[in-house]
Amino acid sequence: MTSYETVIGLEVHVQLGVDSKLFSPAPSAALGRANTRVHHIDIGLPGVLPRPNRAAIELATRAALALGGEIQPYSEFARKHYFYPDQPKGYQISQFDLPLAFGGSLAIGEHRSCRIHRLHVEEDAGKLTHTEMGTLVDLNRAGVALAEIVSEPDIQSPKEAHTFLRHLRETMRFAGVSDCDMELGSMRCDANISLMPAGSDTLGPKVELKNLNSMKMVQRALEYEIRRQTALLASGGKVITETRGWHDDLGESHAMRNKEGAPDYRFLPDPDLPPLIIDHSFIETQRDQIGELPQERRTRYQKTHSLNQQNVAALTQDRQTGDWFEAVVAAGANAKIACNW
């Protein structure tokens, strides 16, 4: 029986922690009564002009630097065309061939890391709720500022995917980029997975998994998809390149549509938005704002306070917990007792 290697790449949308949307002054908070946080720029009424939110660009730059990425001095916004009720303009403002940053990496094991392909800035779409009466549209999220972080296909297991997301959440929180609360939608993930025969260097057909709302859900969905694709190939069938939705209650994925490619979206430079020109001083200002990252803090705690890995991991889930621990130790408490508290 043929054995297969798993190849996984993740596309993670991180909501940038700014008060207003990416191109309009509407509040970025999406909770509350539907369609009450919508500006005429968000829905593209005739004659309106988008204006980039400087604070969002600052946080996206900080996110890329925290991942070790290289900020591009010149990037452009583009229009990604598709017609769907959650996108009232008929296109989404994103970045295509000239994104904000390339490169970087994130640890996914003791001796393994996953490369970052790119980070780009884009606006969010609205929210659809399917009911017996029909589909309800809430545009409160439309236009919310996102950083999309696209990994290389370096992840080899669902467990590594879970680790990638956990470390990404820690890094974004430490850098002050986002709270990355998946339950509230401020971090969302799409997973691309393919199987290839062991020893081969030719990737199999890629399946994209949607509707993954927690790290555990990402892991469960990938585990299921490995079983599904393996069984399909073992029976002589072929895996189809497609987008599949995840139904967590049933514990299975289902076909949604054929996988779109760049030509399907008809990308073109947004004529209403000038290029983003990022100079050295802007980059260094954001680099200074990042401060100590989780792995640096873990190493320091182990060396300075002789704490074990479990304690160190608990203290570095977010910056506030570690800061509180350090304040208690600085006041004279024993480090291990302070850690337990």
C-alpha cells in the first residue's frame, strides 16, 4: 500500500487592533446590532474615496517584523473582484503581486520552523447568517483591517499546524498587533492540504478548508481530510482541487466550490489608492515598538529564574501575565511561588 506525506500551508487573517476600519472612519468593533457600523465608503457608494488607516499600516508592519519578514519599500493595493452578498462593492481591496512584506518564519517544533511566504493588508468582508427565512447580511465587519499571513507549505502534520497557530497568536499579542481571539473572529484560518507519495517532490492536488474557527478545529479538520484523501487514493480515486467547508458538529468536510485562482478574481491596481511608500524610519519606529517576543522571554525566564518549560509556557501566553510575574518578583517574591500565583 502506498504511503503518503502530508503537505500543509496556512492562510491566517489577523484583525489589526485599530479603532476604525481600513479605509473608512466607521468603528472596527463588529459586535452589536447588525448593520449599525457601516460607512458609505464601506459599501462603495458613488463618489466616495477610500483613505488608508495609518495605524493599521503601522500594526501590519509590526506584525511582519515580529515574524522576521522584510518590509517592501513600495507596495500597492489591488481590487479583488468577486460577487457575493458579503462584499457590497463587488470587489475587495487587498494586495496582490506587490504586498507589504515577504519572508519570515515561525517555530513549529523544537528543531523545525515554517517559512512565511508573505504578509499583505486587506479589508474584511461582511458576515452571512443562513436561516430558514433566508440569508441575512451584516456589514459591520465589511472594511475591517486585516493582515493576511500566508505560510509556505512546510507544515507536515495537523499537530504542527496547531503549533504554528499557537505561536502566531502569542507573537501577535506580544507585538501589540491583535488580541487574536478566534471566538470573536479576530484571527481566522484557512488551511490548504495535499498528499503526495512518500519520497516524491511533486505536490498532490490542493484542497482548501474553510470555516475553521479554533485551533483545535483546524487540527481536527486536517486530521479528517488526511483520512478522507488517503481512503480516496487507496480506492483508486482522485483528489479534486477544490474548496471544502468544515462542519464541526458532524466532524467532516463537504465540497463547496472549485478552487479559484488569481485569474478568476481579475486583480487590478486600485485606481483610488496611491502606492504605499514605507521608509526606513517608519520601519525602525515599528521595530522599536515590538519589544521582547515570547521565545526571547521564555529563554530569559529559564536562565534567570530556573523555571521549567511548563511554567515558562504559562507565563508567556501573553505579555500582561509575564509583566505581572516580573513585577511580583521585583517586589521581592520568590520566582517559583510568584509563578504559581
